[in-house]
Amino acid sequence: MRVVALIDGEHYPPVVADAISELQAEYDVLGAAFLGGTEKIGSLPEDAWGVPVVRAGTGLAAMTAAIARFGPDAVIDMSDEPVVDYIDRLMLANHALALGVQYQGADFTFRVPDLEDAATKPTVRIIGTGKRIGKTALSAFFARELKAKGIDPIVLAMGRGGPPEPEVLRGDEIKLDATALLALADSGKHAASDYIEDALMSRVTTVGCRRCGGGFAGAPLTSNVVEGTRLANDLPGELIVLEGSGSSLPPVQSDTSIISTSAAQPSHNVSGYFGPYRVLTSDLAVITNCDSDAATEEDLVALDRMFKAIKPEIKVIRTAFRPVPLESIEGQRVFVATTAPSEALGRISDHLERAERCTVVHVSNNLSRRPKLREELEAMAGSYDMLLTELKAAAVDVVTREGRERGVPVVYFDNVPVTVGGDGDLVEEMMAVAD
């Protein structure tokens, strides 16, 4: 393996030189990047460490320049505190991985996620910094906008509840309603899987895949996404939208990438750990839930600055979700089921009553907590004429089945992102990514 050593001036140079010699028994050490520190060094010749050494204004700049100069497979961190602390080391690792270079040290190795070159169509991925931030809503919205502009998309979604073999769903051809979704559930499928939600909300072709586990940099432990991508290659459609799962990335190379995070999530999901790797490998950032009570204007400004501190040229769009039923609910007494946080329930109720001219009798955010959801449905029975739900979690096996048993209509609703600030308009910037 061809490697670059990361060294500092807090170690006595002969010690580092001997350590590099030991590495040469196992690796091809091409050179070193000097990260800083002066305690153990004075005026030294350039060959004091036994290999060419790259210096720059910062340790990160030195490592980046050394990677560009030597083209290694990996960097080996031979530094330590106080020159490089835990936060600095993780940032170095993020940048190394974004440059396609493995990062390793005395007791750790961070590998670049293995992305298969499987797609034969133009490909956009939509990834996130965690769960419940709106990736599926963004993917469905993107697919609708592409379709409206005459571009035929295929959405490939991987989820924790996806099918054992990649599965095609022609959302543009088949009727998806409560009856169809219950039939899927009765056949043993997870009827609220992301690819089904995408097909229902966007009426486009989708491919359902699954994954299990996720690494620091987003690689799933196992998945059938590569097989799903090869399936998508042979389907009618001009562009593949690869939808991530949680903070995991589709293990397939894409031409461009959109990263999303929620204003209600901890900011260290962007700036810490391996959030920066996800930002560095993306071309557009979307902040969802910008109307959240959990985020002030100061918080949003700070989040914007975090993105641009990592990747100065990235555009950041602020958005908020608006619930839009797929059928009319005007004049109805409605029980709403959602996965939204508690602080959003009032906004959801107010928007639906104002925009849809209905009466919201109750909003439950227990859609992913089946026992509590059943208790609420039972307690509110008789007070509602209609059940309105997102297509997530228990939407089919609890809410839809409850409606069928009680003779109450079930309507699904989309979460539509609207631009509320940032560096431009969401639709325009998504289309620029597609172009």
C-alpha cells in the first residue's frame, strides 16, 4: 500500500525517522505531511525524516498538498496531542476520505466507503445526516419536479425495511391506495417502505432496496443497492435518484449529491464526527424544518456557516415542510398520524385547518410507536370522520387497518418542502444539480 505519513514537531525527529523506517517494511512510504509543532525540532535538513516532507500553512493544508503530490492509497497518522487533538484528527480523516484516501493510525482505520460504479444513467444521490429529516420527502419532491420538466426519473430507495431482492414499483402505472397498501402488508411486505412512499407521492418508477447497519462514513454493512442499480439501468427513465437511509449512503457512485439535515438535529451531525465527509462529497445542502421551535435564526445562521466552513462553495437552502393530503379532506373531522416532533404538531394542525378547510380533532406523533398509537386511535374513536397519515412506520399495519375495520376513510399526506431562505430557491438549485 502506498502511504503518506502525518508527522509533527512534538516528536523527536530521529524517533519519527526510525518509525517511518519500520513502516517501510509493510508499506511504500512516499513522503510525509508536517502537521505542526516545534518543541522537538530546530533547524533541520529537509531529509531529517528520511522521506520528502510537505509543509503548508496548516496541518490540513499540508495533508491535502501531500495527497495531491504523492497520490497515496492511505495516510498514516503518526502525530499526537497537542499538535492534533481528537477534533482535528477527525477533520483530517474527513478530508482524507473525501479525497478517496484511507486514514489510519495506531489503533484505528477509517476506510473510504466502497462505491460501486454500477449506474449507466446520470445519477443524483440524496443523503442525510440522520433519520427523520425528510430525505424521502425531498426525493419525492425532486422526482415530481423532474417529471414536470419532462425528465423521467427512477427513484432507488434503500431502507431498513426494504425487500430481500430489489423490487420495481411502477408508480406511474399502478393504483396505490389503502386497499393496495393493505394487500402489500398482508403479503408480508413493509408497506410503508420508502420506495412505496416515493411511488405513492410522485407517481414515478421506484426501485426498493434494503440495507443493514451503517458505518461512521455512511457505508452500510450489507445492502442490495448495487443489484437494484443494475435493475434501474434497464428500466425506462433518464436519471436515477439514489435515496440514502438514515445517515447511511447508497454504496453506488453518483454524478452529484444533495445533503440534507434538519434544523432540529444537533449541529454536530454536520460539523462533527463524519458529517464533514458527507458535506465535502455533496454539491447542495438543504436544511429542513427551519420553522422548528428548536432552531432560532441565530442557530440557522450558525448552521449555514458550518456548511460553508467545511465547503465554502456549497449552496445552502432553508426549507420547511407543509402537509398536503393526496385527496380532499375538506369539511371532515380528521385524526392525523405523523412522525413529526411534538413541537410541530400545532403547526401541522393549524396549516391543515387553514389550507384544507377541515377540523383536526387530534394529531398524534406516535406513528412509529404502535402501542401508543393504537391507544390514541381507540380513545378518539367516534370523534373523527377520516384518518390522515404519512406513509411511514405504522401507517398501513395500524392506521390503515384501523380505518378499514371502523369503516373510516384513510387519506395519505405528503410533506412538501417550501423554500424559506438561504442561497436561492430549492427547485432551481435542485434542477441545477440535475442539469
